[in-house]
Amino acid sequence: MKIIGKHHIRANFYHIVSLTFVTTTAFWFFGAIDDRTTYTITSLLFVIDYLAEMFDPHPENSGIWYKRFFHRAFENGE
């Protein structure tokens, strides 16, 4: 099984973000962390996830915006 690759890095990143969110929610539910800390962590995860999705779209369907501004990263056909 190949863990490091174009698709696996993306999947591992999103799994880590999801696991962090679920863990934070569980800690909040059991009273281990307060509302403000939970909100801060969740907000940061949202922004990180949004930026990751914007700058690292699916490689087979990257979209016009991504191709227009980041086309040099793919000039050699990768």
C-alpha cells in the first residue's frame, strides 16, 4: 500500500483535519475544554481546510482558476 503519493497526501491531510475536529468535539462534550477553545480550534480547522481545498484541488479536475494562476507547476506533464 502506497501512503505517500498525489492522492494519498491529500487524503491523509483531510483525515487528520477530520480526526482533530471529532476529537475536539468529544473533548468539548465531556467538558475537557471550554466553548471558546472549541470554537477557536474549529474556526482554524475550517480556514485551513478551505485554503487546502482552494490551493490543492483534485488533480483531474483542477478548474480554470487553478490552471490560470498555477499552470507552471504542471508544465512538465505531472
